[in-house]
Amino acid sequence: MEITEKMKNEVLDKARLYISSEKNEVFRSEVEQAIEMQDWEGLYDRFYTSLAFGTAGMRGVIGGGTNRINTYMVRKVTQGLADYLSSIEGASCAIAYDSRHFSKDFALSAALVLAANGVRVYLYDTLHPVPMLSFCLRYLRTTAGIVVTASHNPSKYNGYKVYWSDGGQVTPPHDIEIAKLANRVEAKDIKDIGEEEARASGILSGVPEEVDKAYYRMVISSLRRPDLVKNAPVTVAYTPLHGTGNVPVRTMLKELGINVHVVKEQEEPDGSFPTVKLPNPESHEAMTKVIELAKSVKADIVLGTDPDADRLGIAIPRNSEKTDYLLLTGNQIATLLADYLLVTYKEMNADSSAKPLVVKSLVTTDLVKKIAEKNGGMCRDVLTGFKYIAAQMQAIDDDPGCGRKFLFGCEESYGFLTVNDVRDKDAVSSAVAAVEMMCYYAKQGISLQQRLDAIYAAYGYSTEVVFSRDYEGAAGKEQMAAIMKHFRSLKAGDVLVGRTIDSVEDLLGENTGFPKADVIVIRFSTGEKLVVRPSGTEPKIKYYVFLTEGKDGRKALEERVPEIVKDFKDAL
């Protein structure tokens, strides 16, 4: 892109204003050096836009500039949140942060802006995962919450997520109004207070230790078969991937008397994530070390959590010798947990009038729905985003006589929830539930691989292909918009990826049964389904291809998957 003189002057004005407003010397220096070197393309990318507070928060590359995440941008959006909270008498907020670069600094900066605006703040003294912050909000009954994290993104990213009093990420009308206020805040509007003064006045304090203890008690009490799990003769291999899961996961399993081996190189928090390219337990590369550890200790189950411990990866032995392990997909984990929880609920609550409710994202396997309905439960599809699952949980709280009981929430991207006192993905309690499930089947001489095979035999084989395309920078936004416009132009009878389209459903349209969303569902005459969804937090479009065969068609479909993957990746 050619940077004109007008563009240079505009970006220079923005850069100078930013420098005068940024408290962190690291970020100021980056911009000052770019000006000195007359790096106009770099400056344009840093300032051509501002990171927006979108649905529930913002995420971006760490660095100086309004199109980066830094101390100034954190303070800016926090002032918007404070402005929104100003109308609520006695407003309070709890704040947690993960192991990423500057997470602790950003958390403190947010805390001081809120305190300066008269909002009571509870700031964790050490890094804590997303689910424990969600639990904290409900336990302390705070008005709102913040987690500084970029989840499983590469190390150059950080982010800022806002939660509401129910423990879930903010939803309308809160998110819309907070975004409006945050996006119009200017540097002169941001209030400030010193940390020493804030703590001395009592408006800022740490989160009471009792909150962690209460969370641990809650998870232990959620066990369906505690006597089966406690001191069970099983071995777990685990990696926190340099993140927040290390302490809580190991604390829970140790309390249960479970033998846990941890990957030493990935045990300590480190925002550089030096042993992995991507700290995501969905990634085979990220789980390589823990699977190697599992082979050496003959682990019965392998667990991995991402940096903010809201996503859980699981690998299981392929053979009785435990010399080879299968890294399960998010849909396979959802299938196994849904099956175990529903069958167990049916067994233990035969006299209950409340139907167990499973809530899944629309891009999660429909096999979960089949299992729920077969076992006397209900299954609801929601848009991608755990806040929509949290909303279904809140609806039950608001109407205790509705005849439903929340049992399980799941997203194909390794997000699971098996407890009611957290309102976001929870890798910690889900890890404990997974160990319980494994112990239950092991007691019967059944491996998790055998149970998964039995589910396929009973309901039919389902699999999926998930991939994405990245679109960085200013040109990337235009490219993504053009791609989505093209998909919206398709209709029944058109050919895509060599397949005839049976129907196209645009969730931005009317009467879809979902809130309006930038999602397109395409069904083919072959029975395959394609869901196209731009990410709400990253410059990418995600593609989900769903494939299903009858009870006897598994082998044939498995053989065709590589060909199908190539078809879709080449065409999209």
C-alpha cells in the first residue's frame, strides 16, 4: 500500500497523541523509534485503526499504537467499563490474568482505572484461569469481572475479556453499551489513582484465599462417583502449556490421590511459550511432549490445558501396552463426556422430574444431540461463544420450575463445562470429570477408545474437518468481507467444492432461530454440511465440514476423509 503525504501526517498526529498518553515506556519507545526511522508502513499499521471493544472484549498484538494491545488501550476500554458501571450503586469488579507478556501489568492498570472511578476492585495476586474468575464473580457477587488473556493464541497476542455478575462473558445489552462507551473514550477522559493509595483506601484489594478453596470444594462435590475416583490406581500425564492450569489441576488431582506426572519443560508460567509454536491443546505439536511423557510413565489418560485453562485437550491410549496415544478432537471429547454424564444422570436420577440439558455450539457434532435424546435429555444449539451456553444456564436459574437441569456445555474447540457454578469453559473441573469417566470405564475393563467405538456403533459414525484462513492487516478485513459476500450469494442448485448445494442458511437473516450472526450454513445434496464463520476475536475465517455415515459406514468414510479435506482446502 502506498502511504501518501496526507496519510503520513494523519498517522503522525495519532502517534504523537498516543506517545503523550501511554504510561508504559516499552510501548512508547516502540512508536518513538518507528517515527525516528520514518517507518511509515509500520506506523500506519499501528494507527490506521483502533482495537475495538467488541463482543465481550478485545484482543490484539502486543505493542505500541492504537491498533495494538498495550497499557493505554487497556486503560481506555476500562474507563468505558467504569463509565458503564457508574450507574450501578456499589459496583464492584474482580480481575484475573494469565501468564502472557504484560498480563499482570495490564490487570493492575485496569484495576487502578476502576478504583479511580470509585469501583470496588478485587485483583488476584497470582495468575488464575478463566473458570476460577467466573466462579469468583458468583462467589463474591461482584458486578463485573475482567480476565487479561489471549487464550490459546500465539505469544505475540494478549487480550481483555469482560464478564458480568452471572459469571459469564457480557451479553446484550451490557456488551453493546460498554462497547459504545469504551470506543468513544479519549486519553483526557481516563481517570487514575496510585496503587498504594488505592490499596490503603480499601477500594483495591486481593481476592480472598477462601475463594480458591471454595472453588476446589465445589469441583470435588461435583463428582458423581467420588469413591471410585479417590486414590484410584491410575496414572495421569499433564501439561499446563506454560499457563495457569498447573496449580489448580494438580491441586485437584492431588487431593483425589491421583498419580500425576507433569511435563517439566512446560510446567512454569512463561508468556513466550518457548516449547510450542502455539499453546493450544488442539495442536498435535503442542501435545507432543506430554504424549512422550505418557508413553514413558504408561499413563491411563493425557490432559493438556491452554494458557488461561479454559480449553482441555485429552489423549487416550490406542493399545493396552500404552505405547501409542490418540489425541481426541473436541467433538470426540464432547461425545465421550456427554455420553458419560447423560448415562450417569439417567442411572442416578431416575425419579427426577427435571430433564438434563446439554447445550452445544452449532459447530459441535450433532452426535451429542443424538446421545442426549436417546437418554431422556434435551439438547440445544447456540451460536459459537460460551456466553450463549451461559445464557441457557441463567435461564434455568431464572425459572427454577422449568423442568430442566443443566448437565453439560460444549464447543468443538475444546471448550467444556460440567459444573453449574462456573459460566465459561472450565478445563480444570472438566479435567477432573474426564479422570472420573476414565476410572468408571476402567473399573469395568473398558478403555475410552473402546467406549468411543461403542458410541459410533450405536449412533453412527461422525467426523469433521475444521480449518481456517488468516487475513492480517487492513487489506485482510476487506478480503474477509468479500469472501462472506460471495458465500451469501450462493443458492440451492449452485455447485461449490464440486458438490451441489441443497440449501444455504444465512444467520444474518430473519427467523433462523438464532440471534443474528455472521455465520453461513451450507448443506449439500451429498449429506455433507459446511459452516462458515469469521472469528470474532482474530483476523480469520473458520470452516467446519461435517460428515456422517450410518452404523456400518465408518471405514468407508474414514478412507475418504483425506480426499474430502483436500477438496475443501483447495477450493475455499
